[in-house]
Amino acid sequence: MTHPFRRSRFFRNTLPEANISELGNIRSLHLGTSTIQSSMNVNNPPELVLSYSRAMMSWMLFAEDVPAHILQIGLGGGSFARWLAEYLPESPQVCIEINPRVINIARTSFCLPPENDQFQIIEADGAEYVQILNRSTDLIMVDGFDGVQIIDELVGEPFFHDCSQALTERGIFVTNWWSGDKRYPLFMQRLRTIFSNRVLEVPAATHGNIAVLAFNSKPELNLDKLKKRANHLSDRFGLDFVRMLADAKATNAHNGKAFQF
């Protein structure tokens, strides 16, 4: 569907081309460069192929309840949409994607879930769309690259503020950044400012990507309780939440008993 929040600050033809590569049973999306933006196992579409996408699911360690509403900014090849539809089918998803070329190629080549009340794609500027929400989404997942780097509008304090306002009281914001970006410390400083330092980093297993989580209110931080939750989630969903927790523990401040903001 088309939404009134279309990006007006750039001409539409400046958006990168979307194209596909295939290697064995892995189909990947590219945005004008050789860099892989998203990948799908054609024999098992819900699988989260790329390590950064698995790290971004670490929000589940800290969520008290199944989300009643999920907002995704950046559709890519639909990795999160497929996984969430498979494993959390009760959680409605709205996915905001600015590039109509990405939407078209994802619909035709990446096995997206049926579009209905449970899963909607809206062609819009995510940085603008989030402004219309008010304490109405439990989870915001942001994965917005233009083929070269993260989109500037998705790493500014105004955007982080709007996301905080869009989230429910116990809502979680999660994004994918690259640790090698020289602006990474600045992004972290901005995010910590808006979310009152309630921020954790979960490194991906490869390629220097980091899932960065921010919380509207203080989540469960006790490491023993989180370890039990990680074991349960790993058994239930087949992702290595135990490793995610260990990587988070190695990266974030803690006193041996709990994470410390």
C-alpha cells in the first residue's frame, strides 16, 4: 500500500537499484553494490541466514510479553518478516520501506508472508512515519542502509526521540549498526541520551555488525534470570540466545550479577 509519508527530501530516482544474487540455496539482496543487505535460504525461507539478523532477535531476552505490535523500518529481503510470521504469528507487523524497488523485489523473490492485518508493507519514510505513532508499538526494529552506509535520518536524536515516543512503556528499540563506522560512538551517545542510558550492545557473530538495544523502561538485567530465559528461548526458537547473552555480557558493563546501565 502507498502511504502519505513518502520521502520528499530526495528525488525518487536517487534511491539505489535493488538486485539479486544466488549462491547455492542462498538468495541475497543488494542495493546498488556488491554488499549483501539481506539473504534467504530458499529451502528454508524463515531461517535467519545472516548473523546480524540473529543478533537483532536478542530483544527477546528482555521482552516480558509477546509484542502486540511490531514496527520494522527497512524491509530489505524480508528476513525479519518471515521469521516473525513463522515463530510469532500472533504479533502484527507493519514494515516501512522507502524504496519501491526493494518492495517489488521482496514481494516477487523473497517469499514474504501474505499481506493482511497481520503483516503490512507501507511505502514511506520510516523517520517520518514513526512520528504518527504514540505509545502504540512494543518493538521497533530498524535496519536502514542505502547500499553504502546507514541512512543519516535513522541515527539522529530526533529519530531516536520519536521512536521513544512511539514505543509503549516497556517498549524496545533495536537497530543494526556497523562497529567499524567511525560515527558509531556518536550514534551511541545520541541513543544513550534519548533513552536515559538504557542501552545494550549485542555483537553479531561475524562481520562487525552490532545489534543495539534501547529500552523505554528498565528491563530484566539479572544475569541468572536472563541465562534461564536464554536457555528456554534457544530450545523454543532454535536460535543461540545463550551465545547472544554471553556476547552481551562480554560487551556491556555488569557486576557479575546484573547488567549495569
